[in-house]
Amino acid sequence: MDDHADSTAPSPQPGPDADRPRLSRTFRPSWIWAVALGSAVGWGAFVLPADWMRTAGPLGAILGFLIGGLLMLVIATSYGTLIRALPVSGGEFAYTLSAFGRNHAVLCGWFLTLGYVCIVALNASALALLARYVLPEVAERALLYEVAGWEVYLGEVLIASAALVVFAVLNVRGTTLSGRLQLIFCLVMVTGVAALLVGVLIHPDGSFGRVDPLFAVDSAPWVAVLAIVAIAPWAYVGFDNVPQAAEEFAFSPRKAFRLIVFAILAAALLYSAMILVTAAATSWTDLVAEDPLWGTGDAVSDLFGGAGTTLLAVSVSMGICTGLNGFYIAASRLLFAMGRGRMIPSAFARLNPRARTPSTGIAFVCAICLIAPWFGREALLWVVDMSAVGVTIAYTYTCVVAYRMFHWSGSLRGGGAEQLGTPAKKLLSLLGAVIGCSFLALLLVPASPAALGAESLIALGVWIVIGLIIFMLRRRENAKLTDEELDYLVLDRGP
């Protein structure tokens, strides 16, 4: 990847641009790749393999992630083209505005905000969960109360809160710092996974024989695989962080699609590798029957002892850090774009005068997420489960926008000499929209093997009501903008 970039930050422009704050072009290609990969993998690859094997078995889980990755590549085709056509902050929110207007854009942006904020909070809680396993004497200090069967300790609340504040400060200080750290975290994580996989394969007590049975015994293989495929929007969410930072690319937007593809492929391999590590290190059927706090941690500890646990802890810590950092970047840029379009208070469009970062959005995400550790991990999981709906809605909107913009003849509606919209891409965008709708059905249809539980549906309803209230309160303010003014503020078109 070409890491050469001109990191000189442009100065704010006088005149009309004073009403349209602009971010600095500082993100290098390797940093953006790390944002996509680190956000997509996060903590889940290290914490949840035992849960996935309980659902589908080792091979069923691996097949589910590989199929899910291929489906995400189809959806990513639309992202790659739209990043080139609209290289502005806001991603799916901006794309939806360009094709369907402000009401649809608000809907898309609101649900995507939900997904991003929830994942920031969940990564922070994953760090507290890791501390429970590695340093229980610190994390499990000062029991406060119990929520949904989960004991909440002051120690783990402080650990999660400290992580949220630290990464908020890092992101306020500048994209150069956050981008470089993201790449370092990502490389350490990949190295750790590779070392664990090689270690399991060459260890005399590691064995592929432990991977049997390949599928869960209590369900048909295709049903098990489908249940894993259904979580692909959640598992791979993070590649869509790339368009949120498009305005800050210090390179051609043409490269974005290749970076996304490399990130999705690497994420699929990392998920598969950690499932294989967990299954080959111990008897996975015995492991899931014990229902441990951290199945992968127990499996690696049994095989390698303290050294293996330390390597795994470092790897998962890097995954958590990449998730926190990546989604702080994405959430703050989305809020910045919505604030710049005055669909939420314009304070969100304010930039830190020195670092040129969307500090209001970063502070808002931090403040909201600081509430989450006090409710316990089980209650948070209900919210995160339904956040997959929000992410899938954004995926689907993006593919529908791409389909609408493309001609079968191979051009983009509204002109454009680059011939971005080939017939093949139009077909892929249609297929991506169908895939997005299918994911929504898997999550919302009661008979689906991946249907949301009652608690998650209630949380989804609450989020929708809150969104409607904010929309009604902001409707009069937003109506003051003409369509031309809104296109200028969000899409940088005209005037």
C-alpha cells in the first residue's frame, strides 16, 4: 500500500466556506486500511468463538463467516463507487441525501449513529471483561449491584470509563495520532493471531482431531451456518467506516475500494483463525458445555499456560483498541456531517481550532458511552444486538442509492466522465440491496434462526421513538435550508 501522503492541513477558506467547516486531509492509505480492519474485527474474534461454535460448530462458524465476508464484498462494491463519486464526510448519510432527500438521510444517519455508538460502548465493556479474566482482583472490586444476572463492579466500570476517555482525548488531538496508533494496534493484533495459530498447529497437544464434530449436533448444518451468516452485518461493520473519513483522505478516493476489499478479506481470515485456534486447542464440545466466562481464554491457557494467555490478552487488547479508535472516528464524522447539514444541532459541526477534529461529536459519543458500563454487559448486549438493524439499514440504503445512480449503459446519472457505473456494478448494487433486505429479514422475522429477542426489539422501539422526537424538534430549523443549501453543506455541491 502507498503510504505517501501530503499531510499539510488546508486552512479554512474565507467567504461561503466559513459556513461549511472542512476537515484536514491527513489520512494515509495504510491508516484507512487499519481503520476498516481493526473496526471490523474488534474484540469479537477473540471473545466469542466459543459462542459461535455452540451455535454452528467449528466448520459451520468458519463457513458462516466466509460466506458473510463474500456477501459484504458485494455490498462493498457500492461503497467503493460512491466514495469516488461523493468523497465527503457522512458516508451513507450523505449518499442517502443525494438520492432520496433529507427525510431518508435523517433515518439512515440516526440508525447508523446507533450502531456506531453501541459498538464503542461494547468495546469498552469488552476491555472490562478482559480485566475480569486477567486481573480479577482489580476488575471485581467493590460490587455495586446486579443487572439482568450480571454483577456490576466499580472496578470494571472505572476500567471501561478510563478507556472511553483516553480514546476520546486521542481522537480530539488529531487524525495523525489516531491514524498511526490504529495501524500499530492492527499490526500487533494480526501478529498475535498468526502466532497463536502457528503455536496451536505445531504444539504436540494441539490437534485438528479436536475440531470434530464439525457442526453443532442439535441443528441442521445449513441452519447453523445461516445463523452465523445473519450476524455478518455486525461482524464486519467497520469497513463502512472508510467513507466516513473520505473527506480526510490524503490520497485518491480511487484507492478506497481496494482498501475495503483487503480489510474484509483479512477480517474473514482472522475470524476463521481464532475459531480454529479455540477448537484445536481443546475439546470444543467440552468447552461450550462448561459455559466459561471466556472460552477462548480457557482453551489457550490450557494449551500454552500463562505465556499463551498473555499473548491472547495482548491480541484482544489491540482488537479492542482498534474498535474503540475506529468507531470514535466514524461516529464523530457522521455526527459532524449531520451537524453541518443542521439535521442535529450545528454545534456538532464545530472543529477543534488547533487539531481540526470534530471535537463536539467525539465528546458526545464519549458522554453517551460513559453511561453504558453502569448497566452491565448483559443489558448492553440487548442494545448492541438491535444495533445490527441500524447498520443493515445503512448498508441497504447505500446499495439502493448506487443502483439508482447507475445506468445500465455504463454511466452515472448526473454525468461524470469516469464511467463509474458499469452494468456489472449496477447488477452488484441490486444484489447488495437484496442481501441487505435479506439480513434485515433474518433479524426481524420471528421465525428466523437469528431473530432479535424481545429485549432487543424493545430497545429498538425506544431508539425509534427518541429519533422521532428529535426529528420533530429539528424539523422547523431544518426547513429553513433550501435543497441547494443543504447539498452544499453536506455534499459540497455548488453554490
